[in-house]
Amino acid sequence: MADALSVIPASVLRNLSDKLYEKRKNAALEVEGIVKQLALSGDHEKISAVIKLLAKEFTYSPQANHRKGGLIGLAAATVGLTSEAAQHLEQIVPPVLNSLSDQDSRVRYYACEALYNIAKVVRGDLIIFFNQIFDALCKLSADSDANVQSAAHLLDRLVKSVDYGRMAEILVQRAASPDEFTRLTAITWINEFVKLGGDQLVPYYADILGAILPCISDKEEKIRVVARETNEELRSIKSDPAETFDVGAILYIARRQLDSEWEATRIEALHWISTLLDRHRAEVLCFLNDIFDTLLKALSDSSDEVVLLVLDIHACIARDPQHFRQLIVFLVHNFRVDHSLLERRGALIIRRLCVLLDAERVYRGLSTILEGEADLDFACIMVQALNLILLTSSELSVLRELLKQSLVNAAGKDLFVSLYASWCHSPMAILSLCLLAQAYQHASAVIQSLVEEDINVKFLVQLDKLIRLLETPIFAYLRLQLLEPGRYIWLLKALYGLLMLLPQQSAAFKILRTRLKTVPSHSFNGDQLKRASSGNPYSQILHYSGSQITEDGNVRQDNGNLQNGINFASRLQQFVQMQRQHRMLEKSQEQSQARSSSTLSKEGPEAEESRGPQTSDSNLPPSRSSRRGLG
């Protein structure tokens, strides 16, 4: 206090509290000059003392004239500080804010005037008091004194020609502070900032969003609540890209936050991408190459909710044919390079896409790609996964019903042929498809075409799954058809064929044998059984819903005008050729492993010793043939 009295003459302090405005104004000009000189000399200690004197002895004085003089003095000191005022704001502004609620209307008026002059000097730096100023302006806009209202409106307009870019920059930095109170204060300012700024914030969307999204997952609940509220406020502001709205910048922020360790932040980032797709589809698709890989990577996310949102976005993008093809190709690629993704998320991804993009479209697209898949092992695994989803998922019930009509319906036949080309990678998948399509004669032919090499451990595991599936509600129609073995003789023969392939001690053998024992023997016709057991398997005639069906492709309904051809002989040849390729690959792999084992054995004990004990035979992985043998 003594330092302040040494630089401010007593006459100035006396005039600062005078009842005449002119004397107070002249005293304030003296204070401005004094502070300006102190700032030039860098004596901030004395400046701080002057501000403390003005606040304590004047603005908090019980006398109204002193309070008025203190307010005009603080504004004058700020003007004198100019660019260095920011470092003293925490001393200057609180006394002024306190005076905005003074019981004397003239003091409130001078407080508005003082804050107006302070804001003109410090501009964006005033943001640290944004909350208090905003609350005060709300109250003053309804003040009982018209002059106070007018001053408040003037201040309100000034707070609004503010440098939003500068303010946004400050807020974003502080929202990432390690200090909890600073984060809470910053996100609260941002909240009010968004409400007040509205459309004026459009150029700064990306920066503000970059501060909000991490705070949505903050460890403090207060911060999370304000961040979510602000996020919704920001998303509700609709802008046109032509109006400086940068879609690319928003997408960049959202994509970056998809790598966040926090689930809530990743979810909100996806909501933003979805919102942009909905409002600015053309612009988002221009940046598709920048975000597509990240969106595909997000399919491996640990959160089911995240994966479902990603699939919604992919489906929205894939409404266009070229993007649909791109999605299916990249999806298969991801499954190929990451088998764990297929195991953990495969069913969820495929089922959801079937709901969003039409199951038939999805399955036809996947089948087309897998038909020419070079990695035969992966193709077999993928087809088996797709087949299991087809047979068990409620989302694909319409597709199953269509396939059941394959022999009498053109659309069903077309789908059957489309899937058959890729289903050939797996004998069990083909058999399942045939049983679903009620192509029982062809199923029997497929079983007869199997050779010794086909019946291995993997085959028996898949066959076990199929037998268990036959006991589920999906195949209830098939089990009921066994009540008429004379009419469905090829179904019976196919099931007995599967029974003969199973080891007698296996659970699947016992399940299927028990089921076949329930078939009523009195329905057998010896001539039908004889025809089914000999001759050309594609010359037999079945009956289905009033139609005569031959599985070589001729369907004759009562009106005789439907030709629904499926060349089952060609299909069988297609299956046999594909299985031959799989057998050749397996032999090649076994030969390669055998050569590797042979090379190791020829190195002799000397080479074995030189490598050390850690590479002994007991540490080598078993060969493919030995694993099969053990299996």
C-alpha cells in the first residue's frame, strides 16, 4: 500500500473519490499516465500495489463516490497497461464484476462502463471471466434502471466483435490441462461460448470439437456432463460448407479421436462422422480415402457399441454401388489378414450389414469375391463362417426362405447358383446349402463324390456341427419330411450317407442314428428305394408343392409355363474341381513341411550342437500330418 501512495499523489486520490464526475475523470487520466510509466519501466510490483489500492480502498468502500472512483481508476489502469494488462486481470476484473451487482444503480452503470473499457483493451484474454460476465449480463439486461440496461447491452455487443479465434485457442489449450479445476472451468467457458457465439463459431468448429471430445470421457463427472451438453449444442448448429464450414477439419478431429483409449469419446466421434454424412454426404465422400482405413480398423474395437456404429457408417457410405463393392472387398481383406477379427466380430459384422444393406446383396457380394479367392484355406474358413451365420441368424430368415424355394422359384434358384460357386470351398457348406434348398438328390451326389483325402479331422468337426444344426428349429421342415420317406427318398439317402461318414463312437453319429430310427418304415416303397440306389442320380423325379421337379433342371408346374433350370451335373463338377484344388494345396503344404523336416535332420548332430540346446527336437512344432494323426 505504501508503494502505491508513493507513486500516486494525494490530490489524485482525493479527486478520484470526488462527487463531481469531471474531477474523477481527470484523476483517472492521472492514474493512467502513472501506470503507463510504471509499465514502461517494468515495475509490475508497484503496478500491482496501485491496483490493490484502487480495489481495496475504493471499489470495496462503503461510500458510493469512492466505489465510482475506484471503477474508473481500474479501467484507467488497464488502459495504461495496454498489452501487459493480461497479467494483472485477476486483480483488476473481480472488483469490477462485484460492482455489477451493487445496490446503487449509478455504481452498476459505472461498472458496466469500466468493464467495457477493460474489454476493449484485453479482448480475448477476458475469456477467463466469461462465466461471471455472462451471468452478470443476463441479470443486467433486466435491470430496473434504463441507463444500466443500455450500458449492459453495449457491453454485451462488445463481448460478442471479440476475437473468437483467440478465445477458441485459449479454451482448447486449457481444456487439456492436467489440473481438474482448470479443465472444468475451460469446458464450462466453452459451453457458454458455444451458446453465445452460435453461427459465428463455424470457422472454429474443429478446434472446439477437439477440446470437447476428450472431456466427454473425463474422470470427473462434472466435466463429462458439461462436455456432453456442449457437444450436443455444437452438433445442433447447422451450417453450410459454403459458409466457411470445414468438413475435412471436423472429419480429421473425429478420425483422430477414434484412437482414443476411452469408449465414450470414440462413440461420440463416430456420431459426428454419421452426422456429417447425413448433412454433407458429398463433401464427406470427397474425404473417404482419408477415413476409410480408420473406419475399417475400428471394426476390431473392443466395444460392441463402437463396432455397430462403425457398421452404420459403412452401410450409409455403401448405399452407392461403387462404395458397396469397396466395402465388401476391404472387409474380406481385413478378415484375411486378421483371422481373429473373423472369429471375434465376424458374426456381428455380417449380421448387422445384412440388416442395413439387404442380406441377399451382402451374401452375393461376398460370394463373388470368395469364388476367386487365391488363399484357399482362408476361403474355406470364411465360407464356413458365412454358412453358419446363414443357418443360425434371425436376420437371415428371409434369405433362408428364399433358398428353400430354389427348385421352384427363379429368384431362389439364382441365389442358390450364386452362393454355390463360393460354397464349393467347403464340403459341409455345400451340403448345408443343398439341405436348405431341399436339393436332396444333389446332396447325396456330393457325398458320393467325396474321396479319402476329404474326410479328415477338419471335415469331421464340420460334419459334427451340421448334424447338431439339423436338430435345431431351422431344419424342422427337413425332420418333418422324414415322415414321408417314400416321397423324400433322396433326403433319407443323403442323411444315411452322412451317418456312414461319421465314426460310430462319436456323439454326432449317435444323434443322427437316433433321428433316423424314428423314420416310419411302413412308408418305404421298394421300387422307389431301388431307383434311388442305382442308375443316374439326376434322372429321378421329386414332387414339391404341386410341381414335378427333376434336379437336372426341369420344373413342370401344373400350368407348364415355368422353366427354372439348375444344371446340377455342372454344379457337381464345379464342386469336385474346387475340392481338387484344395487337396493339391494341402499336399503341397505337407511336402513343403516334409522337406523342411528333412533338411533339419540332415544337418546332423554337429549342427544341432552348434545351435545349442534351446532348439532341440522337443521344441519344434509338429508337422501338419502329425497334427492330423494326433487329431
